[in-house]
Amino acid sequence: MTETVARTHASRAEGRPDEIPFDTSGSTGVSRRWFRLPHQMEREVELIGTQLVGPVDRVLNYAPPQHLFGALFGQWLPRMAGVPVHQAWADPFAPLPVSPGERVLAVCIPMAWNLLRRNRPVLERASSVVALHSSAAPPPTAHELVRRAAPLLRAYEILGSTETGGLAHRPLLPEGSDAGPWQAFPDVSFVRDGDAPARGPEELVIRGPRLARPERGTRPPAQWATGDLVEFTGPRAFRLVGRGSSLIKVNGIKVHLARVDEQLNARLPQAECVVLPLPDDSLAGEAYVVFWSGRGNAVGVADIRAALRDFPSPSQIVELAGIPRTSTGKPDRNALFAEIDPASV
Amino acid sequence: MHTIDQTEISNRVLAVLEKRFGDAARTLAADADLSDALPGFDSLAALEYVTAVEGEFGIEVDFVGDDVRYWFSTLGRTTEYVRDRVEDMAA
């Protein structure tokens, strides 16, 4: 009996033969393992492929396939559609194999856009390019390329996670345009508190057939609290306010760090900025830090402070040569926090 | 007009690497392969390295025309590449 129990625990943790394991990146907490079934992968590829992508002849994949987004569109979609895929994430400097007249899908994480911009003459051989973007906010280069390469290129942002798969989408538009609210994919439903006020931020909780099985569970959860704060704008649409954990109080004033992020990106598009809450300090209270890189542009700490004059001041502003990122392009929190001078927090 | 010599270029390239890789970059030999010598120098880090060098020297690397994998594989080659580009710009 003990042996059976042990084996059951082991098989749950290692996954059943038909399950596909994915680890969360750990960028917002401890890395955990989740398992998906082939039919969930196929369903997601068909759903997003039909709704956003359309027929393609070639895939350029910049997303590492050990993560869900890269596996779905850099492995499963090419296999299901029977089209060649170029794994650009493994060698970003290799020439792009795009033939004249091809319909191309580019699977993008933030670093992809810099490369696509440089390879624009190659992309222009294609008859159409659809870009799917996920994992972190698109960089300014993405918006710029969408403007410059229209109508050849159209792009979409996918909101999702290892736990949920794709939840919602919206168009990725040129800089200065309002992308509008996120639209939920048709098989995703919201779980809302009937007593919640009609307006104002609330946590995004969803149900759907593509939820993954957690390492320590026997089946996927019935519903999943994403940790995102949203404002619903329609029955199947919402605006993202930020992460639940990104709402902090500085000297008694509520600060949505996602709004701080937006403000910096809007006022200083030439700089790369990341805003993170500092670990809670019972003496100093809640606080946040701005990491930034001028990327060779004439931006200074005074510009950061001026851009944030509507917000409580950050407790630190840390200049870096570049923002360290994980393999999926998310800011690497561990590397960033290692840059903080503990004496000055 | 201020021109920069090879030593200055090499020092500035090394400083770019040190900001990202710390001590491991500090003892880097000019001909050491970066992907072997620097833990974590993967494809993403290589791209960040090229972008940071561009920012440091105000140049734009031609990803289509130049053999980026070759020129940015060691400190010495990167220095040589940057010197040529800076000289081209000054000419």
C-alpha cells in the first residue's frame, strides 16, 4: 500500500506518459511544474490558429519551446499544419529562411522584435506576416515595426500563463494607438463575485478546458485565480490593471505599479524601465524600485523622477547597462534585485 | 576630433560584459570564446551583448550583411569589428 501511494505521488510529480510538463518561469515566484494533455495543446493551436493566425507556410519561432508559448506555436502548430519551422530562439543571428510569397507566422517574445526589425528586408519577401507576442509587454520596437511594416505585418498580443494557456488577445498596434481591452478566447469563462462593485479593479478568475494539472494534483483545478487585477469593460472583455501583487501602498497612498510602468514607457520610450515592488520592510513600509537602461540615449535619473511626479517616489532608481531578462524575455527579478544596494533601501 | 584606439575600445567592450557577467568577465582573455568563458552567455545574452555594444559606441550592427556570430564570439573580434565600424563612421 505504501509502495502504491509512493508510486502515485511519483507519477503525479513526473507526469503520466501522455502528459507534457511545463515549468513556470519563476519570474513572479517559485518555479512550479504543470502538466498539459495533447488534446489541450491541439485545442489551443486550433483556437488561436483559426481565430488570429490563418493559413501559414512557415513559422519563425523566437520563443524557447520548453515554455508553453514556444511549444504551442513553435512545435505543435508547425507539426499540425505540416509546415517548416525555423527555431530562431536557438540562433538569433542565423539568416531567416523566408521564400518569396510565403505566409509567415512569427512567434515573438520581447527580444524577437529587435531581430525582426533588422530582418525587415527578408520579411518583405513574404506575402503576409502574422506575429503572435506573449510572455511580457512588447517593447517599443514592436509598435514601431507594426507601423512601418503595415499592411504586410499584423500582430496580436496573447495574455496567458503556464497554468491557463492563452486567456485573451488584443491587437498589437503602432505606438500611440489604444489597443483596447483584452478579448477572452471563446472557451474561457470568468468567475466573478456577484457582490463586487460594477466598476473598479477585481482579480481575474477563470474557468476553461485548457487549465493545466498542478504537480501535486490529480486533475486541473475547476477554476484559477490568475493574480491579475482587471477592470471588466464588457461581458468578455477587460483591461489589465496589473498584478495583484503589484498593488502597494507607499506612505498610505495606493500605487498600481503597472501604472507606474505605463507612465515611464509613455514618457520615456527611448529608455527601458522595469518597476518592481521591494520586499516588505516592517520599518520602511511598502516601496518600489525602478530599474532602467538608457540604451545609449540621453536619459537621466532626473527624467525618471520627472516622469513619475504624479506618483509617490521610488525608493531607488537603479541604472543598468541593460535589463537582464529570462529566456522568455521577462525581466529577471533575481538578477535585478542583486543590483540593489541593500544599504540604501 | 577624438579618435578611440583599440585599447580604449577593448576596455569599453569589457566594461559592457562586466556589467552583465561580473567577475567572470573581469579575467576574460581576448581570444576566449564568450559562450564557453561566461556562464549564462546563451543566445539571448549574445543578443543583449550585441545591442549593448551598439549602444556603447553609437553604431548599428548589420545582422544581415555581417557575420555577427563570428565578430561577437570573442572580446578581441568584437574590438576589431567596433574599431572598423567607428573608423568607417569617422571617414
